[in-house]
Amino acid sequence: MHFVNAKGILSAKNGMNIYRGCTHGCIYCDSRSTSYQMKHDFEDVEVKQNAPELLEEALRRKRRKCMISTGSMCDPYMHCEEKLGLMRKCLEIIDKYGFGAALITKSSRVLRDLDLLKSINSKAKCVVQMTLTTYDESLCRIIEPNVSTTKERFEALKTLRDNGIPTIVWLSPLLPFINDTEENLRGILDYCFEAGVKGILCFGIGMTLREGDREYFYKKLDEHFPGLREKYHRRYGYSYVITSENNNALMKIFYAECKANGVMCDVREIFEYLSEFPEPNSTQLSFL
């Protein structure tokens, strides 16, 4: 872990990443890609120590309220957040200025800030997005070794539901020959429906691989799934998009089950929901 003073914190679309790099160790992580031009080892997390000050300055200048998103590249609730608390400070600022928040995480640590999530949601809108990939807990520990297990994330989703916080699940990636099965899909979907999630994002059954994360992924295949690297090479070569041979059958199940349970599954609809900031007095107007 090392500290820097960043020049800015919000992207053009009001996204922020307090940290660069991650210690969760997920074997498929796209953020390892060299295209992101990290100048440090991925596990040597770069901490933007002045993120709260930059965020407050940015929000103070904004003319219109909007949703502030975080975690799209690196999880805001990785291990160092327990000690540093930068995400909590940023949530306090979002709450103070009346903005909305859309978080992406794989960690049940998000519940530490439940009081702030509820406060933001009561004034504007707060959505917690949770990634779920692997129903089997033992397999989850291999694929996502240093993060909350799927069962722990499921319990966090239920707690968020019970406290009125809307949730979206990212059902991605499902890795060919590893967890791209009907059993795994149905297990995750059952968790989602029981937890009352508002929507599930799934871009297809498979994954992406490019320079940086491909090498790490193949290294982990050699460690945990001997012989599988060669199977990937034979079938996919050096393709960027790796589509499971089970994609069509599993996506039919996905859409049918989401429709039957009244859960959003259209990608465009979900992204519109995540970016939409509620109009003033919209709650009051809905009763008129």
C-alpha cells in the first residue's frame, strides 16, 4: 500500500475510484489489464489519500445533484478500508451535499456504513451493487480467495433489503469449464430472488481476457485446475471475449427466471436506473 495526492477524483460521468489495485485476489480480475496503465504492482494498492477533500470540492461546485458511483475498477471496501476509512468519509460528504450514491463491491464490509447508506437513500438515492459469481462456497474460495464468500454477500444483500436499500447484482463472470453450469446459475439466482434484488446485470455467460489479466488467470488455472489452461488455448486462443459453450441455454434460463420473479435484467434499463437521480419531491408527487 502506498499513498498519493490525486489531482482529481470524479470522472466525466461522476465515477470515482479511491483505490487503484486490489487485495481480493479474484483470479479473473479485468482491472489487472495493462490497458489501465498502473505503474505499480496490483496488490500494492495506491491510496488517493486526498480523495475526500477532492470530492467535497467537486460536489460543492456542481450546479445539479447527481448519482456518484464508485467501485467500477477497484473495490472501495477492500481490506485497507477498515483502517483508512476513506470510503466512509466520502459517503459522509455525499450525504452532506445531498447527492446520490451507487456503489459496487464484493465485500460485506459495506454494512459498516449502513447508517450512511440509509441517510443518503432517505434524502436522494443509494444503490448497492454486489458481484456474485460462484454459488459453491469452496469453489468461491478458489476463484475469489480474499473476499467475502457468496453466502456472506447474500446475507449482506438481505440486510440491505431489510433496511430499504435497493440492490443490483452483477452476475459476472461465469468462467467456462469452471462455474458456467445450470446448477451454479440457479443457485445464484435463488439467492438474488430471496434477497429481493431490484435487478441483475449479466452480459452473457463467459468472461474477457486481455494482456495483464490473461497471464494472471492462466497462472491460477495452473495452480488450481491443472490442464485447463491448455483447454482454454485450444478453444479460445487469444480472444478478448471468451464465451461459454453453455451461453445460449443458460441465458434463456436467466431471462425466464428474472421475468418470472419480476426482476430487472435488461442491461440498458438497469444502467439508466443506476444513473437516474430522483427529482425533488418525487416521493411526495407519487402520492398525488
